[in-house]
Amino acid sequence: MTGKLDGRVALVSGSGRGIGREIALKLASEGARVVVNDLDADPANETAEAIRAAGGEAVVCAGSVTADGFAERFVKTGVDSFGGLDIIVNNAGYTWDSVVQKMTDEQWHAIIDVHLTAPFRILRAAQPVISARFKEETAAGQEVFRKVVNISSIAGTGGNAGQINYSAAKAGILGVTRTMAKEWGRYKVNVNAVAFGPIRTRLTEGSADGDSTIKVEDKEIKVGVNPDLLSQMERMIPLGRVGTPQEAAGAVYLFCSPESNFISGQHVICGGGFTI
């Protein structure tokens, strides 16, 4: 039995942990050869090893998606390692919350950079490769569809108090999605977005005392949703619970599969029926 993504080359940013890891594993399980990225090399290597252990192919491109030159290196890794580029999933990111009067310029720019500027740079770096492949395939009489899936959030579709930076970035990526669908339609590239609702990850599972943090480069960032608030939110989800990273990955896979070949410029909310 063959996978629906056999031979396809997929770049998945932020795929060392959480939802990104599950996206990489899901695409690999369908035959894609995956370029795994994480800010830190160890989790990226762990994801790549898990893919290889299951019989798939994966290489690692570690580093910050916001670093100068990263986008070009990410694309080059896919081309040099696997000879092409077929799927891009712009997933990397984190939250750094505050109400507007307390939010610093550093917080604002950090979140805009990782969720909006980094995907822009990756898509810009990918354009010459995609254009060249399209011309080769057209000359050979082939119609080959490629996929871009940008990750958004219900904070971007409906706003969320305390997250003006994150909400702005996640709303912005929807504009990127619609624009790139129009620009790259001529290359047979489907560009869509998945907006996540409540998904159980290290960014949402906070401690009862509210002291959960993650380390991003040299910064300790407070993360997590208060368990009582998360429980209240869960009761508002029509399907009755918070989603899993595997379910989130399934939503992304839908837009990577051949069945989505005539869907472009769209977004779907993966939130169990919950919206804000």
C-alpha cells in the first residue's frame, strides 16, 4: 500500500515538538520526505529519528526561523537532500502575552517576526524553486500540485484579550494565505491555512500556580492557560474536550493531500466547534 504523499518533499517549521512534530510524523506516514526544523537541535533530531524508525525519510534543519538566512537554508536543505520542494507547513511559533498597555516593543516584534515575517521569508525563498519546477513540468505536459499550509489560530479569526501581538500575526497570516493563493495559483500551488482552537500542548498546559515557562533563545517566556480557565473553555467546546496534537496534524494533512487540489485561499478552524 502506497501513501498519498509518496516522494513529496515537505518542509515543516517548528516540528521538533507538539503539533509540529505530529504534522511531520503524519506527512511522513503518508510517504513524504520531511525536513524537520526546531529552534533546538535535540528535539528536531528526535522527530527525524522517529520518522526514520517508522521507515520514513527525514533530515534536520535546526535553528530559529527568524534568523537571517534561515529561509534560504531551509529551502536548500530540502532541495539538496531530496531533490525538490512540494509541501511547506509554516508552523513554528510561540506566544508572549500581555495586555496592550504592558506589552513592550520587543514582545510585539518577536511574535510578529516568528508568525508572520518568517513564513513570508520562507515563501519568498521557495519561489525560485517552485517556479523552475513548474516550468519543467509544464514543458513535459505534467500537472503537479504543490501545497502550502499556514498555521493560524482562532485568536486570529476572532481576537483574544491579552494577545494583541499574536492575534495580529495570526490574522495577518490569513492575508498572506489569500494573497499567495492568487500569486501562486499559476504554479499549481494550493495555499490554505488551518486556524487552531484549543489544542493540548506545552503552550496551553500551564501549572496551577501560573509559573510555566518555555525558553526561546535567551528569553524565559511565560506560557500556559490556567487549569480552571482551560476547564471552563473545555465545557464550551461543542465536541466536549480540548483537541490533541494528532488531531491538529490531521487538519493540516487534509490540505496536503491530493483531495485538496482544487481548494486554495481558504482556512479551516480546527477547534471542535469552538470559536471566539
